[in-house]
Amino acid sequence: MKEATRFEPPESVAGAPFWAATRDRRFVLPWCVACGRPHWFPRDLCPHCLATELEWREASGRGRVYSVSVMAKAANPAMAGREPYAVALVDLAEGVRMMTNVVGIAPDEVTVGAPVTVTWERLGDGRHLPLFRPSTAPGTMDSPAPPGASSRSNA
Amino acid sequence: MPDRTLRGQAAIVGVADAASADGTLAGTVRRLQGQMIAEALDDAGLALGDVDGLFVNDSPGWAPSLELAEYLGIAPRCTDSTQTGGSSFEVHVEHAAAAIAAGLCDVAVTVYAATPRSDRARGGGYRSGQTVGATATAEWELPYGLRMPLGAYALAAARHMHAFGTTSEQLARVAVDARRWAAMNPRARLREPITVDDVLASPLQASPLRTLDCCLVTDGAGAVVLTSADRARDLRRPPVFVLGAGTCHTHAMISQMPDLTVTGATVSGAQAFAMAGLGPTDVDVVQLYDSFTITVALLLEDLGFCPKGEGGPFVAEGVLGPGGSLPANTTGGGLAYTHPGQFGIFLLVEAVRQLRGEGGDRQVEGAEVALAHGSGGVLSAMATVVLGTEATR
Ligand SMILES: [Zn+2]
């Protein structure tokens, strides 16, 4: 089945710099100038110390799977045709956790603790959605998931 | 440490709930709310005119307590629209007990009704027209297609399995024992016995959770009436005292939960027990929010009924079922009785009935202390209420 267009997330004021960077497939994280800690999801103040001076730094794009669940059915029409697919929480090297999909591997082969690297899926409006693929898998950071990799049957 | 100022100051004096074996209820949400309030007040021997505290979490509009009070034609002097999802009603009991103890109101009502099963058949409820707003969830989670709320609990289950070796077989026993209780509840939606193998053979929905690991979707409604301990003793039914209560919420989105294997029940439960001057071994019957089988395992650990990480082996022993050492979810729970989206009101209603000795075939003999624990959102908002009979006050 042809993959439907992804749900295009709304863009908050705090998240706008993140989304802008994704147009160039750059992965950036908000860091607090006052306490020197990153946070996720992007806010317009630091959730650790409430300071408002933040700066965006290039992220490593590397992390580990904290948990993963394979959706046997699509969550919504925008995901129809992709099932089964892996939704994961990934702990980034910088110390923050984000929700994502792990692609480029059969979804039921994604394991907790596995090292992963960011990859991008283009959204209809030119932004990119950060996804992750196994760090040991072939391909470059900019390559999309191999065709069909996310539609392998989940036995 | 919390002091014990609230212990036994307020009592639940009236309860009502509605559910049916076919999963549907007639009437609108508003009518059901009104009917539940009327039944719970009648149970107590009180009337609508006695109600001066209104606690309600959900509404079609922006102000739940304002809108419901207007609909009922009452003017409460104590108002609370706290919305923590399925645990709202346990939070309401905590807040109502405090309000009653402080003299802010004399008679408090918390109420819930939802008709998701009928709404689906009709092609929409009052939530169906809502579009996705520019929320953090929409921006940072929705694009990834996590089925909600199922997928959030699946992530917790997967992490628990990784961390502690918990198995699907162990968790399945929660669903099996729920059916054994439901078999004794004529209003329960699912009364056919099942086996662990049945659960493991049911379709995978979001790994590792399968269909029979998941709660129902039914219509349902309920209400609880509270008043002061002194006034409670003059009413129609034996009072059930609020001995302890506690709340803790740790996140709204599952991606922000600090540790997927530890819930805020560690805090809410410890506070409720400390206030009550009791511990897990004092509890005769528990009503634990069973949105999914994993939820029960997490709550048993976090409330101290078993050590962290041992929820799987603990439930696998069959302790939760009829005749077990920790009778749990004696209606059949959200897995087998009813689950209209927010199950917390039913936990309180059944806990009260057990302490009054009204459990019928499923009565836990000699129950004096009950614990009701709600979980709202996606393991987000935890609220514990410890209840007891006159003998325990
Ligand atoms: Zn800071």
C-alpha cells in the first residue's frame, strides 16, 4: 500500500527553531544558558531552572532505544499502510528523551537498548520529521529508510 | 510527612453506578449524571438541596462544575473542576474530604458519565467534533502514530519486561482473574471465563499488549456523595470513612514520564497510607485502575503490595482473584465489568459496597479496609484513597 502523508505537526513558538533547522535536516536541541542543561520537548523557558535565555545547539543525533512498541494497526489514517511500525522512546546522548519511529529495520527486531542514529522523513511542507535507524545499519544519516522496511510482517 | 488531620474526618455516604452487560446505557451524558447523583443521594438519604459541594472533571465546554451546576440548577459554595482523567474521582474525594474538614462544604458530590459505546454506534459523541489543537502532544508525539492510550501502556510494558523480566504470561493472569470476578457480576460486560492461553492467543495490538490485555469500551456512569463523619452517622447507610488520600502526577505525555516503570503511585500511596496510619498488609480488598494488565502490575509495586519489579510474578500467583490473598477489582474491573474512558468512579463505588458488605456473591468476607487507586492520562496522574469501616476509624 502506498504510504499516506504523515500528520504534519503544528509548530509552537518554542518549537519553531527546531522545525526551521529540520528544513536543512539539521537536528538541534534547546539548551539553557543559565544552568547549562538541554531539555526536550522545546519550551520557551528552561524546565530545570525557569530561566528564559536558551540557545540551540547541534545535536549528536545518536541515542539508545529506551522502550519500543510495534503498532499492529495504524493509529490514524495518516499512518495507514505503514503498519506494523515501531514507535519508540529514544534517549539521546545529550540526556533527553523523545518519541520517534525506528525505521530501516523490521519493527519487531527493534530492541530496548539498541543504539540508533537520526534519519529524516520529509513532510509535505518542507520540514523534516526526525526518525531513527539502527546505528549499525548501512546507509548515511541522510538516507531514508529502505523501501518496504517498515511494512514487513510482524510474525 | 503528611499529618493525619484528615483521617476519618469525612465519609462516603452514598454511591451509585450504572453499566450494562451489553455495554450500552440509554440517555445522554447529562441525564446519566443527574440520575447517578439522584441515586447516590437517595442511597445516603439526602436530597439535591443538601449538596453544597460539586466536583466534576469533564464537560462539553470549558468549565465542568459551572456547566453541570447550571444544568442541575444548584449553586454550590464549594466547586472543583479538577481534571486528571481516570483518577479525577479519587482526587475529588481527597479534595472533598479536605473541604468538608475545613468547613468549605457539608455535602459533596463527584459524578461521571460517558457513553463512548453508544456514541460510536451513532457516529460521534460530544468529543467527536474536536479537531487537533496546537498542543505539545500534537507537535511532539502525534506524528509518530502511537495508538492512544494503548501504545503508551505498551511502551511501559515493554520497558518493564526489559528491566525486570516480566512476561506476557504473567500479565495475562490479571485479565484471567478479572473475568473470574466478572462472572459473579450480572452487569459485567465480559463474564465468560478465559485462560492465560486465551490472552496470549488474542490479537497483538501494540506489542507486547494484546486485545485481552486491554480494557473495554462501554457506556458507564457513577456518583459518590461525601459528608462529615458526624453527619454521616445519621444517614441511611453505614458510613465509609476516608482514612487517607494522596495524589501525584508526573507528566502528561508518555514521552515525558521520568521512568516508565515507576508511577506517581509511589508518592500518592505512601501519603494515603501514612495519613491512614495503615500499610498494604492492612488492606482487605483493592480496587486498582486496570486500564491494561500492565497498569495493575505497576500499581501493585508502587503501592507497596510487592517489591518493585515483582509485579509480574506477584499477579501470576493468582492472588488477585476470588479466594486470593489480595482480592482485587471485584466487579471485574475495567477489563471485564465496564470502562467508559475514565474508570475511577467505579473503583470508589465498589470499595464502598465491599466495606458495607453489599458485594453479594463477590463479597470479600469481613472487609474493613479498602484501597481505591485511580490512574489518569497515560500513567500520568495517580490518586490513592484508603477507606475504612466505623471499626477502623
Ligand atoms: Zn536552566
